[in-house]
Amino acid sequence: MNETRAVKIVIFTVPGGFTSESVPIGVSRVIEGLDPSLGCDTTFINLETEFLGFDEIKNRIDAVKPRIIGFSAVLTHSYAYLKKLSIFLKKYFPDIAQVLGGQMSAIASIVAQRTKIDFCVTGESEPTFSELIAKLKETDFKLTDMRVFAGIKGLVFLSDGIPYFTGYAEGGKNELLQMNYELMSKFIDVEALFPKITEYRNITASVNKYELPGFFGLFFPGNVEKRKADIAASKGCVGKCTFCHRFIRGYKSFDPQSVIEHIEYLLKNRDIGLINFYGENFGSDKKAAGIIVDYLKNRRVNWSLGGARVDIIDEDVIKKWKDAGCVSISLGIESCSQKMLDVMEKRTTVEKNLNAINLCFRHGILTTMLLLIGMPGETEETIAETIGNLAKVIPDDTNMPYEICINYFQAVPGTPGYEYARSAGLIGSSLDDEERYIEGLYGVDANNIKHYLNFTDYQKEETAYWKHYIFLELIVAYIKKHGLIRTLRRKKANRYKYAAIYMLLPARVRKFILKYTIMLSTFGLSGTLATIYRKLFKPRKEFFSKVSESLRQINKRSPMPVRPDDVYTHILRLGR
């Protein structure tokens, strides 16, 4: 290699304002997939874990002297941070090309116009990034004539002041690679990616501390004292939910033998007792999943699923998974109102949701009930439907952990939900309006009602109690099924004590008291009085409650006008 022609690159992950334990597998694939003939010398700095100030970031770049600064942004929530950092770095390093990759490129039009990012790479970063580097080398990294980059598929850049999209690129050969720990160990402490199971935040944060012994009791003997590792077995999704954004077209399974080889590597080199499959659709390829499950059964290693569709779960599947060491499955059931499932375009039914949850509980596999509330069409009646239906699948075994996670719908760019919010006027149509909304997403938790765009015909403050109401009513149903004394003897978490007091009141009375208690504690006395005034004298017109079909179909009938600055990039709003 001719060292004088080596291309130095610094890649940053961009924080979204949350504590993250995510594995930087996307960056690993990018670095590993760079064309060797380009002579790239890459440095990776994980800003999600290093928490560097801007001046320190500047010093790190000064030390490397790169020709390219790359940003990897998984979520659009990172935009506000990215904008500030991009502008700061361009001030000190005006000749260094800035490149953005990741899901944030759904708002490439805004990024191109309002930051100092020179190129957005959409979808898979390979082979687009390598092609871009080659062209930058050819032009001696001069960005005076952006038209020379128009032939590279997968790019967005400013051309004559307007964001220009070159069209989608095909997926690269590295999109189904596992994390390359040897490669990434040059840049980060890879040992931190293998936390002790008893300290794994996804467990300790989602399972109540009093329920943890019951959960750990689901493991094979000796595994709880070991560590967790993340594995990919598939990529993409067979669904197209209207609240979910993706650039990956369709669903792809990893070769099961390659997955097994990677697990074997980890078992031999790390003290692993739990494999977490972090894809969204484990099991949709039944043949590939079956090979992996048979292997896991023989190896006696426990495993968990970051996502599986309820329509693949039946008695035989759950029995096999349980026997093979599966201890938990995240099921994004989102709702148990068929109306809301249709709005979300979940392509499933309430009955399938309940069947999957019931099978998991019956066979001793933890599932946290993941709910998404507040989408267009949500009403007091749909909330009651969800509660009533979920109450039918309370676990019979009081030792089985019982967890509920509830978030409010958050309109994310690149989704039908976001475009519906624009057409309904909840997000302004101008560039300034959109940017203002997206900047406000930084550090915003989806379970915080104060940041919820109100997609209901109620005052927003009136919906603040919904998540608490669902939570308490399901705990009440739990107590009614197992009996008060038996429940309190077995369950030490405070929620059961609170629910025991809460259930002493008649249903309508406790609902009323809860509603206004939450309203007062969240919005204060003045906010509550203002809400009551608006409710009585300025009621919201019936609009959102009428929604009963997929938001995608509604958007097709009433598409948003295309802004002049978005003429080439508006296709990115649709996802894939």
C-alpha cells in the first residue's frame, strides 16, 4: 500500500440523548466492508459511550488529520446534536468531507440544508461509501462540482442549492455480517459488550427487582453467572407497521451455519450464558431458525429474542424454543384493539396476540407486554378493549415475572405516521417547522406525555393517565385471578400494593380519581384547570377518533404537496 495515498477516516456514532448499550455493528460492517484497494485508515469514536466535549472531539480529529468525517446516526432523535457538531467541525476543518450514514438519512433533505454534512448515504452503506471515497480521491477531495457524484447510487447532496437523491443502491455484501470484535477492539472496549447477565441493563431495567429471581430461575443451571452476547440471525422485517421506519427492503435471514459458527466463536472466547438475538423477526424463516434452535438446545446456552411476530408462534414452536433454552421474547403486540392494529397495519389479530402471550406464559418464557398507545383512532373504548383482552392472558404461575411496557406513539420521519402528522397539521409543512419538531426529539422518551403530539379528540392532558390506567387495571386483574392474599405473599413489588388499594374503589370512581391525580401531578393545578376549561368550552372536534384503517392508505388518498426543496428527496419519506 502506498501510505501517501492512504485515506484517513474518523467515524463517530451520534448520541440521541439516551443511555445506550447498543452494539455498533453498523460501524463494524462499514469499516470491514471498505474496498481494500482504497487504502483507508479508519478510526472509530463512540460518542454514545465516551461523552466527549466538542473541543475534545476537535483535538481528536486534529491528531488523526482525516480526509473524511463519518457520522453514524441510528435515530433522527440525534439530529439536534449532529447539527451542532457538524457546524462546529466545519468551522475548524472546512476541507474535510462530512458523510452521514444510518436511519437519519430519512431526513436527508433537512440534513443537507441545515447542517454542514456534505453527503448522506441512504440505506445500506455498502458499496455506496466505497464508491464515494473512490470518487473523492479522484477529485482530490474537492467539492466544487457536486455533479460528479450523481452516478453513485444511494447518495443525497446539495446540487444548485437543492438536495438531490441519486436513487436507492442495492444492499452490499457485508449487510449480513456479524460484529467483528477483533476489528472493533482497536477502537472500543469490546469487553463492555459482554456484560454479566445479572448486570445486563435490558434485564435489570425491564424486569422488576423482585421479579428477577423468578426470571433467572428460567435459565439452565450455571448460566446466570455468565455473560450476555448479541447476535444477528436476520435483518429487516416482514411487516410494514405505520409507526416504524426502515431503509431495508424486505426480510433476510443469515446463513444459519454462519450464525452457529459465530456463537461457537463467542462461547470459546467469552464466558457466555445468554445469547440475545436482536433482529426483529426471529423465526420468520422457519427452516433457518430451526437449525439454530436445534444447535442451541445441544449447547445448553440460554437465549432471548429482541423481536418475533406473533403469527409464527404456536404450541410446537414455543415447546421447541423453551426446550432449547429460550427465556424471553419481546412481542411488540402494541395493542389488543383490532381497530388500532389495523391503523398500525400490524397484519395480525387480537386473537393471535393473546395466543402468543398465553403460550409464552404457559411454557415459562418471559414476555414483556409492549404496548403503543395514542395513535390516530385511539379512544377510551380502544384503551378499554386492550385492557379487557390482555386481562384474559394473566399468567397462571405466580412465579412467572409479569411485566408491562407502555409508550406513546411518536411520529418518526420516514414513516406513514409522520406523514399523517404533517397532513393533519400537527407538524408544520415548512422546512423550519419540520426542523423545529425534529430538533425537539433529542433526548425525548416516548413514554413522556409532555412530548406527545396529540392524535386524539381529547385534550392531551386527559390522555396522560392512560398508561397508568392500563398498568393498574391489569395488575388488578392479576390480583383478582390469584387472590389478594396469595398475590401479596408472592409478589413484593409496590405495584401490587398500590393496585390492592386502588381496587377498593368502584371502577368508575378509581378511573376518575386516577385521571385527575395524574393530570395534576404532570401539568400542575393551572394546567389542569386550563384543560377542564377547554374541555367544557372549547371541545375538540371529532376527527382522529374516526380513523380506523391503515395510515398508509389514508396518506395515499391525501398526499402532502411536495416542497420545492424536497422534489428529489421526498421519496425517502416513504421508507422501503
